Amino acid sequence: MVTLIVDNKEIETQEGSTLLQACLDNGIYIPNLCYLSGIEDPPGSCRLCFVEIEGYDQPRTSCRVRVQQGMVVRTNTEHVRRLQKTAFELLLSTHHVDCRNCPANKKCELQRIAKFLHFGLKLKRLEPLERDIEVEHEHPFLEYIPTRCVLCGKCVFVCRKRNGQPMLSFAKRGFDTVISFFGEKDKAVDVCKECYACAEICPVGALLVKDSPNIPNP
Amino acid sequence: MNLSAETEEKVMFDDIASMLRTFEEKRENLMPILQEIQEKYRYLAPPALEMVAKRLGLSSCDVYGVATFYNQFRFNPPGKHQIKVCLGTACHVRGGDIILENFERKLEIQAGQTTPDREFSIDRVACVGCCALAPVAIVDDTVYGHMAPSKVEGVILGFEIEKERKEREKQDSESQE
């Protein structure tokens, strides 16, 4: 076991665990979107789980840091909050905010983070930059709504873990990046019919089981 | 799609199948294979991507993800006339995106796509090396400098008239025989 100090509180955790996991296990919430417990190599792509660690000049993404004996960590400094708010604001600026008509309403990870950071879901500083991508209707059992997607990659990870070869994956690049179900329609019929792991893990209601309510322009 | 295009595709897929047999089932062969197909046929047809995935034991969407990441691959057969609109810095400043938009609207396709009759395809390119002529469009091998939205129609019309003239000549020679 390893002991470390987070926000002046001593916590114990298993050796080799990530700092983010250790904090979450001990009831200390750090905003995060792309981290999944059990993920060997966290992508660290959502840029929300920043913390300040004694001995480092700059805040670090806690999902990419392994715990060390005697680590002293602060999760709520001004610097950390500023980074988190900016990252969150950028995510929101491409997110189609329409909570009332969204099936993820009240269980959406974005709402949770907004509440935690005391940050409204309405943009103040940035202009909204919605991506002009059509809703994916090709999959026999799933719907993908790119304007809601935060590209956390959790769906790709769980699909790969459960089915060996993923049925979905990132496609394109940069601002045009989407989740794609390209190919293997026949395989999807067998595999996806009983899985739905991707729709369950989606933190923002961007992947839905077909025929569920609130799918825009079916 | 007409019949000849269909047989053409069949020949292409047969050829790709035999080409794939020369590669070992290793993930690192993915890029060389995609590049070879692109080099030879100028585009990656979706069924070809699935064939590649099967050969390498990867999932199709993984192959698609890699292929769509790179600008060097296209997914539609190039048109008979390839329109390239420059969006390099100089052309961008002089409104290259407006030229692109005009071509897109006129032909009713997006950049990277081909018209259903396979006559025209549009691509965006980054600098063709004649920035003094900005904004620039290149159609086949002809450089059109100082492009203006009003000139777009004329360029397309020129090709359409040329096509009609050739067809008429063909008909005339056939009727003479």
C-alpha cells in the first residue's frame, strides 16, 4: 500500500494505481471524461483531470501519473481550475447543448462537471462552433449523434475489450473526427445485438440504442 | 453506374485480391498496402478497405480510421476532369474558400467527391507554387490564376461544350459510315 496526501487528507491506495483512480476510490472527485478504471494506457485526452503535485512546476493530468509514497497533491488550486474550465469550455463550444431533449439529461457527465466547476452550460467567452456532421443511421442497432460526442474514446475501448476487434473506431482527423461503424455490417448483427456496451458507457448520450426516444431527425 | 464501370471495379477488386496475397499478415503492412492501392487506382473503394482488413486480421473500422486520418487517400474514384482548388495561405487570403464553395455548389458535390457521372472531382490542395496568381484553381493540367466566383461557371461550361462537341463529331462520323 502507498500513502499520499491529497488536499491535506491522508489516503491509502494500492501501488501502481493511477493518481486519478486513487482519488476517486477515496471519494475525492476530479473531473474526467476519457478515463476508465482498468485502462492500461489512459489517453489523457480530455484535459480535465489536472492536479498540482508537489515537486512539479506545472499541473499534471492525474490519469497519467502513478501514485508514489508520500506524494502531496492538491486538486483545487486556482491554476488547476483555470485549466479545467478552459478545457471544459472548449468541449462545450462544439457540443450541441439541448439538455431538455437529450436522453442523457441528469446523468450526463458534462452536467456533472459543470456543476462541480460552478460553470454554466451557456458559453460566455467562446463562440459555439458546431460541427456540421449528419447523424449516423447506418448501424442496425445503434445511433451516433456526432454533435453530442466529446470523442472521449470510451466506446472504442470497451468495444475492443469485449469483442476483441472493435466494431467502431475513430475516423477522420482534427475537427472532423467522428466515431465510425465502417464495415462489417453482418458481424455487427451478431455482436452488437447483445452487447450495447458502447451505448452504456457513453457519458453524454452520443451513442444510443436505436428506436430510443430523442434521436434528432430520424 | 454503367456496365463498364462495374466490370472495371470487378477487375480492380480481383487485382487487389491477388496483390494482397503477396503481403504477410502483419499490421505494419497496412500503410504500404493502402498506398499501393491508392497509387494504382487513385482511390480506396470501401470494399477494398474491407478486403485489406480481412487480409491483415484487423477490423474494417480500424482500417477505415487509419485511411481517413491521412490526406493522401481518397475514397471516391477521381473524375475525368480533376479540379484542384488551392487553399494555401495566399489563396486563402484572396478568398480561395469562396472559389471552392462555388465549384462545390455548381457541381453539387463536396471537396474530395466525384460527380455521379464521374466527369468532375473536386479536391482542395495546399499551395501549388504560384501564389502571385492567387486565388488559383487547377483543372487537369491547366492553371487558372486570379480566379473569381464568376469564372467558375465558365470553366465548367467549357468542358461541357467540349464534351458535347466530341459527341456530335462521333455521331456525325458514325452516320457518315
